[in-house]
Amino acid sequence: MRYKHFSIEERERIQEMLWQKYSVRETARELGRTPSPVSREIKLNLPPEYYVYTPRLAHERACKKRKSRGREERLKNELIRTYAKIKLKAGC
């Protein structure tokens, strides 16, 4: 099963339902999702300094995390990259 990221509309709906004091399970049912991703979304994107879920900030944070995930680019320095290529070709 593949994970489907929350859209900005879903995040705004989560905020509305939090304001209306809906439970996580009721919110998940409304969105057609299981409760665990909804709970995780609220927990991960609830800034401790405000303790208010804001969908725009949550969406920006999620997009930023999505861009930075994965493997880090290695051998960024051209000198090191050239050295590695020479050594690999030489069989060292």
C-alpha cells in the first residue's frame, strides 16, 4: 500500500475539525483515511511554541521535508570527484 500525502485542502479540513473539537477518528473518517496518518500529521505539524495546527505552515514544512529527503549528494567537490574517477579507472 502506498502512502498518499495530505493535500492543502485536507490539512485545512483537519484544522476546521480540530476547531470544532472533533476526535482524530472522526476527522479520519471524514477524510476517508485511517486515524494513524491523521494523528501523525497533527503531531508532526503542531508547533510547540503556538500549539495551534496551521495548515499552510504544515503544508510548507511537508513540502520542504519532501525535497530534502533521500540520498545526499556525495563528492560535491570537483577535486575529490576527479580524484575518485582517476582511482576507479586505475582499479585502486
